[in-house]
Amino acid sequence: MNKWTRDQIAQRVARDIPEGAYVNLGIGLPTKVANYLPAEREIFLHSENGLLGMGPAPAPGEEDPELINAGKEAVTLLEGGAFFHHGDSFAMMRGGHLDICVLGAFQVSKNGDLANWHTGAADAIPAVGGAMDLAIGAKQVFVMMDHLTKTGECKLVEACTYPLTGIECVDRIYTDLAVIDVTADGLVVIDIVEGMSFDTLQEVTPVPLKQA
């Protein structure tokens, strides 16, 4: 089965972020998107720990310990960028000032419910962080995730079985197999990895899909 790599998924997300957008990249896979944003496109990256105007990851040896994202990874700050109090950062998130947030996920339901912070395991450490604020506060929510778990279960589900981060908040899903919009008429496939047919994608996805 052909699959997009994680870098290819990040490139695909970056392609869909428009000029002038204010964007938060969640912890983990979404942080890769920063490395593929077109240089000619002005996009303002926000981090919930209090940064606006983040650039790509620094070159090895050029890390600044004072400049990190919410995942504690070293980042750069573009000309005109700013840093500020954590509380002000959350006011931006909750106040509807972000155009897009890009989050990872354990599960997304056919209605766009998001579960991305807790597997429900007894020994799991609760760590919802700012994800719930981003999921509800951003104007659009993009999710990046593998289509299937390591045991072959699809992460696109009829209803989430893990604790929810947000209800009906996801607008677009990027997996290693496809790009899927969550619409009022259901899940609409707008792109599929090369070499995979729509029917094959549907076979590994337990919820109904539609072709764009």
C-alpha cells in the first residue's frame, strides 16, 4: 500500500495554508509544516506558549534556548515576530483570532469530533493542554494523522471512543492515504495518495466516504 511520508503530509498541509493566515501548529507532526511553508507567502505562525511570527527550525548549532515552541522544540523568529505572556496567547486562541490550527489526532469521527489527548488507558497521563482551546477557537481546524493505527484500525471512526478534545470542530483531515473534508454532507475525499483507488481507500475506512 502506497503511503505519503510524514514530510509529504506536512508539505500537503503547507500548500493549503493561504497568504496572510494566522496559524497555530500543534505539538508533534504538525510542527513539520513550518519547514514547508512557501517563502513567498506571508504566513504568521503562533505558538501557545507565547510566540507570533515563528520561522522554520534553526540549523544545527544555531538553536536559541529562549526560543521554543509549545513542544519545547527550538524554533526561529522571523523579522517582526514577537513573544508575549502565556495568558495573552490563550486570549488569542480563545478569542477567535487564529485562522487555522493544525493538530494531531488519535481519532476523528465522521461528524468532525476530535480526540487527540488521551487514549483512555488507565496509566495514561492527562495532557489536553491548549488543544481544546485551539479546536474550538480557531476558524478552521486541520488534522494530521496516520490513516490506520499500528494494529490496522482506522482512526476515522463512526464515533470516537477516546475522550473528546472538541465536538464537530474538524474541517479537514490529512492522513498518509488521503485528504478528506468534513462537510454537512459527510466525509468528502479531495486527494488520494498515488496508486490508491477510491474503492481501496473505502475498504480500509469504516465510515462512508464521498468523492469530490
